[in-house]
Amino acid sequence: MTIASRFSEKDLVVICDRLSERDPHLLQILKDYGYPPFWSRKVSFATLIHIILEQQVSLASARAAL
């Protein structure tokens, strides 16, 4: 099972819209840049490690470390 089967691109749009109703800064970001990309990844331990690495270092460094 992938994350995409539980969380869809439509869900992302709905959540962004709800949050932007509460936060004028987020609303402006959505107006200026649109919605963030919807990424789907395989559900695995390796994916978890990759996401953690991406939060700590650059995307390129995370990919190399993985």
C-alpha cells in the first residue's frame, strides 16, 4: 500500500484551502505559487530513513547517503 492510496492530491488541496482560511500568509503563498507538488512514495523503512535524511541535510546529500 502506498501513501497515495490513503492521501490523495484532492485531500492536499482541501487541507491547503482550509489552512489558508486561517492563515493569511499561507493564502498569499498559495496565490503566488500555487499548491505544493503531491509526492507519493513507497511505504517502507528505507523511505522513512530517506525522509529523515532530507529533513537534516540537502536533498542531494540525503540521496547520496541513502
